Amino acid sequence: MASSEYVAPDAAPQRPGLPDATAIGTVALTVADLDRSITFYRDRLGLDVRRRDAATAAFGVAGDVDTLLAVTALGGARAVAGTTGLYHFAILVPTRVALARALQHLAETNTAIQGLSDHLVSEAIYLADPDGNGIEIYADRPRADWPRLGGRVRMTTQALDITDLLATLHGIPSPAGPYRLPSGTTIGHIHLQVSDLAAAEAFYVDALGFDLVTRYGRMATFVSAGGYHHHVGLNTWAGTDAPSPPADATGLREFRVVVPDESAREAITERLTARQIPFTVRGDGLVVRDPSDNTVVIGG
């Protein structure tokens, strides 16, 4: 499998940005069938069901309080291609052993896998839920081992060494009970389809305050806080000027950017106001739409 190189941009001027502790929080999706989604996310991916009602469910991992994923069922919802929205959301497991167990479980349950990649900074499994929502499950390599180019993180896409990954399980007994993702699992990043890469980059870098990490040709950009390889990926692979999804589409409802303190949220408010980007305030944070109509919630 040929590798795809992600090119480090020229060094950006120093400017106030997001705190190092910034992270991606809950991802909220629209699905067509709640029971089907619960079965998939619980039994195939290994998430715990935190709560559910007639139309919604929330998922997390045992021992952790954060909600990683929320789904809302919409009758008649359908997958629509060629629009902005979710490319994939990425579940970050805390160890390489946990990634190997995830791969083993997906194989044992005959869950379709779309890709297996080594990005140098991480190793990743790609798949989709029953509604076609893209999912990555990945484990990071130690930051000290991330390659650099021009002082910035370097990434590629290469074939994952499956044999070497599964070898980490040798001699390690499997936990008792149903398969579940371990404590310490988080949402590591989210990757979005956008209609205009320059406008999206300006929004996430200049308005929200992420740092530009790498560019992949003229069709993708990766941004982060705190020197991470990426918290948000942006691409125009659905087409430049791609439309927003219709109201009855499955896919992304919103995602959360978690900032560690009120001063960080106030700084984002000031940047949005200065750029005349509209936003609203609700109990759990600021709500703003990016130029491609993806909804971002900024809060603790």
C-alpha cells in the first residue's frame, strides 16, 4: 500500500490560542434506528450504555464519567453522500494492547472493517456504524516518538502491521465478561467534510484558536491544541462547495470542544465577536456553526 505524506506548513506566527488541555468531547449523531445503534455501539464497539429513552442514547466507558457518544434516532433518516458533515469520529484507546483487543473483537464478531492504517504517530482501525457514520479506533504512539518535519508533526498513511499489533496480546489473558473498551478511552479527534478548506481553516485556527499542524495537499488540513497531532481534521473530499446535509440525513448533529477554564471560553467569545461570527449560549457552552454548517459546542 502506497504511503500518503502529510506536509508540514511553514511555521505560523506566535499568537494566543487554545490551552494545551483542550480536547474533543461528546460527539452527537443522528441515526435511523435506536435499537440497532445501541446493539452496534455496545456489542461491536464495546461502549457502555449510560442512558436511553424513546429516541436517544448516550454511551461511555466503565470507570469514566464523560459521555463519549450521544445518538438521536430520527424516523426515516437516511445516509446522504456528497455533503459536508462527519467524515469520521475517532475513539482513542489508552494502550496498544487495547487497540489489539478491539481489532480481535471486531474480527470475532465479523464486523466489517474499512481500513487498517499506520500514521507514524498512531495506529488505526477504520469502520462505519450501520448508518454509515465513519469511525476510527486508534492508539497513539508516545509523543517522543512522533516524527517531525520542519519542527512540526509528520504523518503518513501506510499499511498497519496487523501481525505485530496482535502479537501484543500473547500471554495476556482477556478480561472476564463481555468485551468493553477500557477506562481511559476518549474521543481523540474528529474529522469533518467541509465545503471550503480555506474558510474552514480560518474558522478553526483564527476564530477558535487551534494551531495549524499539517496540510495534505490542497484538500485536507489538520489542526490541534497543545502540540497534539490533530484534534480536528478538515477535508473537501466530498467536493469543493459541497452542500450541507438535508434535515433528514444521518450523521453529525454536533461535537464538543472541551476547554479547561472560563478564560479560554471568553477568549473564543471575543474572537468570534470580533469576526462577526454568530453564536448562541446555552447551559453547556457556546454553540457556533462553522462555515460548512457543522455545529460546534465549546464548554467545559
